[in-house]
Amino acid sequence: MNGGKIRISSTRAMDRIEMLKKRLTELENAISETEKRLPAHSIKPPVMHDLLDLEDERDRVLQEIAQSTSGSSRSETPDGE
């Protein structure tokens, strides 16, 4: 029966979205802490590199959340369309 697969896929998608949202919160906290380490003058390259890496990962997570939420409604139809 296809109805069971849709429900399982939907549940997995929701679990994935929740995991991504949790990671997003962690990244936002890490970005905030890293920004606090930035001095007003003479920014250290390693700290700036850390900040840029965190922001890049945050952007990837946001993109994946957007794709997952827009794709989850499509996966609930029998045809996947």
C-alpha cells in the first residue's frame, strides 16, 4: 500500500527538518559567540575564517531546509508530483 510509504517518507522528512533546525540554532549560537571574539580592530584571520565557515554552513542548512519544506508537500502525493 502506497499510503504507508507516504506517511513514512513524510515522517522522515519532518525528522530531517527538525534536525536541520536544531543544527541551525547551534550554528546561530556559534556565529554569535565567534562574532564576540572579533576585536574592533586588527581582526585575526583564524577567527574571521571560523566565522566565514560557520556562515557558509548556516547558508547550506537554510537552503536544505527550504528544499526539504518545499519538497515535502510534493512527496505526499502518490505520483511524487
